[in-house]
Amino acid sequence: MDDADMELSRACPGEVRSDRHQVDYLSGNAAPACKGPVRSSEQHDVGASMRILIVEDNSDFSSLVAANLARAGFDADQVSTAADAQKAVASVDYSAVVLDLGLPDDEGIDLLRTLRSSTHTLPIIVTTARDSLDDRVVGLQSGADDYLVKPFAMDELAARLHAVLRRVDQPAEQMLQVGNVVLDLGNRLLKIGDEIQSLPARELELLELLLRNQGHVIKREALVNQIFGKHGQQSAGALDVYLCRLRKLFSDAKATVRIDNIHGLGFLLSDASETITPVAAARSLHS
């Protein structure tokens, strides 16, 4: 991407200008900005292109995004309202959705939840100026696969789209499940029952190790070495803090798994319905 494109991508959406001709992708007629889905007219040399829906109420910025995605190998349809977005998703098999949260007819977070409830595997990237930690957490908990704060470089958006699309056909072993606890390693997301849960990176690593070894005791030293060895020096006591947080999360979310401290041996994650005896725990010991 050249310097001019970078500057445009970082500009305030209201200051972006585009002279591209927009065409209604359903009727083929010329369409005014922000009226129904419109398709990118950029040409690119790819075989089977991926079709993306851009949900953005600023037509100039939407057109800029579509033009840059076309150069990266994507076909882009554009809508400016939540209502049009729902109609488009219902009628077209999109590869992914790029969603702005500031829409004129509905709150973008509500649209995100609606889309996620009806299309569980459709990748959705939120693009917004809302940059607080709380906003990011709410966006990810509401079903976003990624969260990109404006202003952003167009190359980064294209890279993130390619990344989430690679996860769609991820191998089965990337999904770890015990009871109603599901850890999606490709997307680094935790789901308990029907709810997506927020979990910091170290707790996710700890949970992954426990899930991979479910039904087997893991020694404390092994957990400390594998978790904290990646992040520098850390007190072994911190492991108990992270385990406590996981247990509290499981309790609050009504998870059907438990983490037991097997005295003198280590830690064991298992289905809550199972009865763990000292002999069985000793036999299941993993170093």
C-alpha cells in the first residue's frame, strides 16, 4: 500500500473522498451512497475471490475500505444500516463481515449479537473508534472474532481478515471440550454453555493445558514451568491465583467441570459428575 493510501486510511472518515462508481449488487443499477448493498468495482487478479460485507454508515470510508480490500483479493458489498446488513447476510453466503458499531438505525453491538446468534461460524471483525478496554471486551464477548480500532492501516484489516478466515476450517483438535466448557484455540475464545467468556492470556494457557490433560493429574512444577516459562520470572504462588480465577469463573458461569487440587500430587480437571478417588488420581499422574 502506498503512502497516499495509508494517509487516507488514517483520515477521519468524514474527510475521506472517493470517486468510485457504486452499483447495487442485486439490481445492477447505479446506487446512491449508503442505499442498500453496493459492490466494489475494483478489479483484481484472483481465482476464487472471497466476498466480504462491509457495514459502515459513512459511504466514503466504506468505499475506501472496499477499494483496499479489492486489492487484497476480496470482493466487497457495502451497506450502511443494521436492517440492510441483516437482509444481506440472509441472502448472501459471505466469507466475513466488517462491522462498524455506529449505525444510524440500531446499535452495532446489538446487530453483532443478532448476527452471531443466527450465523455461529460467520467471521465478524468490528471496526470502530470505541477504544476503551470495556468496549473491546464487550465486543469480543458479544461475538466478534476480532476488534480493530479506528484509525487503522488498511493492510492490517486485510491481514486480520485472512487470519480469521484461516480459522474457519480449523482442524477438530483446535476445539477442546469437557462438559459444557469449550476452548476454541484458533480464535482463543472460551465458551461455557451458550456464553462466550473473557479470559486473560495466561489463564487461557493454563486452561488449555488442563483441558488437554483432562482426567489426568498435572504436577504443580510442570504447570509453573509451562505457563510462566514463556513470560519470564514469576512466583509459583501466582499459579494458585490463576486457578482460583478459573474456579470462580466456572462457578459463576455454571460450568459442568471442576479443577481439583490432589494433595501431594498436582491438579486435575475433570467432568463435575465424575468421582475422583486418591488411587485413581495417582494412576492418572502426568509429569
